[in-house]
Amino acid sequence: MLTRPIRSGIYEPRVIRPPDAPRSSCIDITLPPPATRNHRASTSNTPTAVSSAQGAGSLTSSQLSPHQTVISLPNVPFQRPAYLEHSSLKHLLQTEFPPILPPGRYGHDVGTLDDDQNSRDFTLPIPRRRRTPLIESDDEGPFTPPRDLPPIVSTYPTSSIPLSPVLRLPTRWSDQDRHLSLLVSPDGRELTFVGISCIGDKDAAAARVNHSIPAACGIYYFEVGIVNKGQKGQISIGFSGPDVRLSRLPGWEKNSWGYHGDDGFSFSAEKMGSPYGPTYSTGDVIGCGIDFSQHRAFYTKNGDLLGSVFDNIGKDSELYPSVGLRHQNESVRINLGHDPFLYDIEDHVNQQRSHVWSMIQGRAVSPSVITRIANSHALAPHPDPSSSVSDTSEESTRHQDQSGKRMKGVIDGLVFDYLVHHGYVGAARAFYTQMRRSTPDRGPGSRVDAYSLDARSNIVKSLIAGDVDSALNDTTSTFPAVLEREQGLMLFKLRCRKFVELMLIAADALKRTRGEYIDGRPRRAPAAAPTEPAQISLANALTYGQKLELEYKNDTRPEIATYLKRAFSVVAYEDPLNVPGEVGEIAGQKSRNILAMEMNEAILEVLGKPTQPVLEYVYRQTGACLVQLGLMGVGSAVFADPTKEFFE
Amino acid sequence: MPQKVPIRKEEWERRLHEVQVTKNDLNRLIMDYLVIEGYKVSAEEFSQEAGLTPPVDFESIEGRMNIREALQRGDVEDAITRVNDLNPEILDTNPALYFRLQQQKLIEYIRQGRIAEALQFAQEELAPRGQENPEFLPELENTMALLAFESSKSAPESISSLLSPNQRMKTAGEVNAAILESFSQGKESKLVALLKLLCWGESMLEERADFPKVEFGEGPSRR
């Protein structure tokens, strides 16, 4: 079955011809390519050679000239197939194609990054000081630390072992891991039997692809087009472990599985096999998938699902897509995501993902987790009075009701803790009142004024508004310890911010005197010499800045120097707020918000409170478990993606 | 049983650290909870303070809460009227929910000792529905058993619990969920979904690894 006509004359050998190159200058290569052309494209990166073949069914002309072993296309790098986007660990799954950044909200790519320095536009999963963005809500994107600001405190020792390794996806047939009777085409996709046909029913010639399948795919899928079924079509398509003999068909040996073309049987480490699907032959495209969330496999034929097969596959050993052939001229072409698939694998994966999610959501929240949250530091002083009651209840229905009620109380506490933590005063008060009304006998005690909510919130609000003086005064009178901690680091930061604010005032004054504003709107006017108010505010700012510099220039802490340098970078611009890039950011609202959040945490720390709300810990613990499970090969975990389920 | 993989504390803390989440994300989880649980005033305040656009208009939260309160004080008739005012399709398309409300009404009659009315109501309203939908019959029989025991203390728990406030909450919860669903809102808050995910994740990992279960109030330290 051909999905597109052969372009050139029927018996004409294929030709290397970049699609855009003028025909006249094109050198036709009709002989086996020299060794230099035979190298792997992972390094050659030849975008002009992007496959002219479309679809897995696009068989090449070798189908029509089986003796022709000259293969044209060089190995072409390809993007991670779209169906893998359903895995929460997709960013770790890589082909040799340079990753494109950043496609999604968390488009990051672990493997190519080593530190914060080159990562302004996408998030790093690498340890950083900040875990949440300090922006209030204006920004969907994750927070990235400013470029020149090294982490203030080196929080974690850097480990030499990467925590989240890059997981290589298969991209071609292996040049080494194949039976000698098999020839791999230079593009790495076609496999042809060139030796002497196997006789009897013992021998065969198998090949594996270049990388094993990462279980973190959740589901992995590839398609194999039968270019030439040879005389008998004794072809096996499936999987095998790294140590399975290459002189056997997949499915005959332990740790290998296969679906055979001549009889349609499926083989799972057995000689006899069992009836499974239709036979297949020249022109057919056989799809082959493995589902790590169920440890089952499935096949498709020409885009139609044949059904689930094999139990416990992929549990114990890593597996490779593998094909076995037995007779001369048998030839197959693999599609590992090079071309669009015939089968709607994306939909298949999506369904399995929802299935896993419903399975998880069908479970009850365990009492022990409820208890852990109820006992968490922030909520601990107010034990839930009902917590002991539910344990003594004999009736299960009652027990359920009780624990449902208890859970509501605990979640209410979680929400309240969050509102208080971040200083959402109005919401916290309203919530407290409403919470008491709906469940009067439980929930946290009267703690609206715990955590110095009002005072803290005022300071935070002042900083967000750019009013450093008020914040500084309030902090001095209410939380003096905040200014003293870490040898006055917070005080220093506040003063730097004060300097930036003064510069902004000066810039604003300059704009006004130049008449750039009329009723708040910019006007096109000839620049005039700065007049007095502008000069005065500029002088003010500079005086403050000089004092600041004088005072801290002997401080040897590296973060002090960096911070100071950053603050002074705004001096170079008349209108720092509108400078694109870093300076604009230093001057702008984002920096105010960051400082406000640091201040909030510093106050909480001084008060002896956790520096993060319980909810954030809960979320992180959940996320960490899922990533760990995914890396350990638990396929269902990569389909349980909180980001996708909650935030998209 | 394969041996469990040990995960060191520092390693786990880095893992926690790497989890991608923003304050805006968490704000949205909170907002979702406030809306679904019907904390209207809090939702309004929060939306203002956090600069979040609420996912629904606040009036619909209020409507939902009035229905819940009506059920919690035992005024089933008022609740039914209000549900129909909000969206008549909710009860039309959901016979099980309508049955649940009628059952609650019967319970309230019995609670108030209006036995004659209870009997009449059961025969005229509930029994025909039970015939149409046999799956309702066990519930109906259970409820009718209340009449047999009346206020005696010897009733089995499964029957006497129908008179408990929890039964009202349960009915109110089901109605709330149905209304949310009719607005194509999730019926369970994302916070609950998160806790379920946490339970599943930790229990799966427990089978395979020894890892620190952080106390949520302490968590990873900053330095």
C-alpha cells in the first residue's frame, strides 16, 4: 500500500536531492554513499534534507527494486513526537533534535542547562533559591532569578549526579545491535535482509533500535512499514531486551515479544504463539505500542487498533523496539516519530491518561494524610476536636461522614493558612467568619491576628506600592529583628530599593518638566533643558546613592556588590522603567513584588513561622513523588500530571 | 519483593525544590476551593487582593449557598424551588437527584413527627418513582423503615443515620455538585483532587522507595 506515488521513474535509482536545491546543480548519487555520507545525522544537522517521505506508509522505491540496496536519505533528526506531550516528564524525553524552547507554560529543558545564567526565558528545574514567583498574579510564567544576581544563599549542595537525567528516545536502527544479515540504510530507518535466507524454524536475524524505551513515556509507539515481505513474510515486529539473541525472532526468546506477519500470531517468549491479529505483508504498516501504565502492549494495522496483548511486559528489563526477518530481500522501514503516524496515537494516549486520572480520583483521601496536614506546624496549635471521634465510630457510613467533615475542616485550615501566610488580609478575615459559620465546632482557632497579619500585610503592601520609607518605618517599629538578620541584608536591600525609587521619581520629574505629559498622556514636544524640580530630585537620588555606596563598599559579601551594581544600573537611563530587559525589570513592579515577598518571608521567619504555606509543601511533596515514580518506571505516574489537570 | 530504593533527605529536598509551581497557580487552587465550597465573600475579597479573575460570577455562588442552607435547616421545598429557579433542567435531567430530594423531604416529615403526611407523601410521590426506577427501591425501603422504628434507639445505624445532620449535608453536597456540573464546573475542588493525588503518589512510592515524608509545616529548609 503506497500512500504517495513514487516520484521518479519506476526503476530509476533514488537520488539524494535536497528539496529546495536547483535540479541542475544537484549531484545524483546512485552508488552506495561513501563513508562520509554515512555518518549519523545527530551531528550533521541537515535541515534541507528533511524527509520528503510523508507518513509511515510512504515506502521507498526499494519496494519496487528489491535488489537495489542504495538508499538515499541521510539520517534526519526529528522532534519529539506529539503524543509524548501527555507525559509529565516530557521535558526529559529527547530525540537528537535540538529541543525547541519553550513550547508550554513550563517549557524547560533540563538536559541542556547547567545553571541559572542562561535561562531567563524558561524555568529551571535546577535548584534555585526561589521556588515560587514573587509576582502577585500578573504573570503565568514561572519565576526566574535575575541574571546577574547569584543565589543569595547557596541552598543546596550541587550533586554530581543529575537528579533528572535526559532520557534518550530511539531515533534509528542501531548500527551495532543487529544481525549481520541485516543491512541498515544510511538514514537509519530501513532494514533489509541481505544474507542467505534462514532454513528451518530456528534461525532468524533481528535488530534493535539505538536507545531503549524510557518508561517515562507512559506509552511508547512506533510504526513499521513492510517494504518487501520477501517470499514468506516471516517477519516479527515487537520488543526485546538488550541481551536477547539477535539470531532469533522477537517473541521466541525470554524477554522478547513479537507479532508475526505470516500467521498473525503473537509470541511472548514462546515457540508456539497464540492467534492475535491478521497477517500482514508488503505495503502494510504495523504499529506497535507499549503501555507502561498497564504493562501491556498493543498493535495497529494500517491505522486500526488490533487490541491489547502481552501481560507484564516491560516490568523487569529495559526494552527496545525490535524487528526480526528470515529471508532474503525482506525489508521494513521504521517510523519512530520521523513522520506522522497512521494510527491516532495521541487520542489513544489521551484516553489512557484520563483513565489513570479517574482511577486516582476515585480513591479516598487517606486519614493519615489528613492527620499529617492537620498536625502540620501552622495548624498544630488547634487540634481538630473531631479527629479522635472518627476513630471510635464503628459504623462505616458514619465513619465516612465523619472523615468527610473532618477533611473539610482540614482543607479549610489549609486555605486559611495560605491566606494568612501571604497576607491576604481581607480574604483571610472573610474566610474566617464564613468558616466559623459553616463548621462552628472546628477549624483553626481565632488566629486571624496570629502571624501579625495586619502589620505584616501593611509592610508588604507598602513595598508593592514602592513606598520604602513606610515599610522601613513599620519594620523598624514592629519587627526590628528582620532588619538585623543576616548582618542587615534585608535593610540593605530595602535601601537599594529606596535608591531605585528615588531614581524613578527623578525620571518622572524629568518627563514632566519636558512636557512629555499632558493630562497624563505623552506629548511630542521638543526636549527642553531639565528644570529645577527635576534637577533637585535627581540630585537627591544621587546623594542617597553615593551614601549607600560609601557605606557598603567595604562589605565583602558578593551578593552585596551584585545587588548594588544592579541598583545602580538604572542611573544610566533617563527612563529606566521603559528600558527593555534587565534594567526595566530592576526598576519595575516585578522587583517591588519580589522584595515584598522576601520581606514577608523574612518576617515570618523572625516570628518563628514556616516560610511557606502548608499548601505549597503539600503540592511540592505531591509533585516530587510523581516525578520520582516516573523516573523509576511507573508509567501511570507520568499520566498523573497536576500541572495539566489543575492549571491548563 | 524487590528491595526499596533509599532516597536521601538532601536528594528529596532537591526534588521538592524542582517542582514547578507558581504563586499564581496556588492562588487559583485557593480560588477554586472558595468558589466550589461557596465562600462567596471570601472569594470576592480574594479576587480583589490577589488580582484574580473569578471563574464564575459571585451571584451564582450565593444562589448555590442559599440552596445548601435551605437543605441544612430541613426546608426541602424551598431548596427545590430555588434549584428550579436557578436552572429547571437540573432536576428534570437528573431523576436520582430529584429522588434524593424527595427522600430528604420524607425524612424531614418523619423527623417532625408528621407521620400521616409522611405516609401520604411516600405513597403518592415516592412509591411511583421507585416503580419507574427500581434502583431507588432499597433507599426507599430504608427510609420507610424509619417509620417502623420511629424514634426508638434500637434502630440499626444505617437507618437511624438518615435522621442525622450528616444526611442533610450529604444531600446538600449532592445538589451542590449537580448544580456545579450544570455550570460545567468541576464538582469537586481541585484541593481535594490534589490530596487524592498526594495519597496515591505517596502510597505508590512507598512500595518502591524509602523517602522522607516531610512534615508539611517544616518542609525543606531554606539553608
